[in-house]
Amino acid sequence: MLKATVYVTIKQSVLDPQGVAVQGALHSMGFDEVSKVRVGKYLELELGTSDRAEAERRVKAMCEKLLANTVIEDYRYELI
């Protein structure tokens, strides 16, 4: 059985209002050294297969169809 870790982030060219809000909150708490915040998602998936090529194909399809909005988000994944 394989495990996939998926990281989804807002594309650099897209404004990240949640990141801006977190940065503002950090500044208001005295963490002025923070110059930029980007907020993303981290997912762990357990896959019922040991076929690495099949797992990669399926995880990519999951990301493209549901886990990431590829218009505004980038994704990467790792198989363990």
C-alpha cells in the first residue's frame, strides 16, 4: 500500500486574501519580521495499491478533478 502527501498552494500570480489576513494578524501580534504569507492545503491519502505508476496516475487525476482548482492553484505530491 502506498501513501500520498499532496500540497496545494495558490499560484504566485494570484492574490491570497487569507495569506494577507494571516500576515496582518501576525503583525498585530508583534511578528513584524513576516513579509509574506501564502496559505495552502496539506492532504494525506492512503492508497490501496502498491503499483507506483498507477498510484501516480490516480493521484494526479484526483488533484486535477477535485483536490486543486488548477486555474488558481498549483499542486505537488509525493508517494511513500
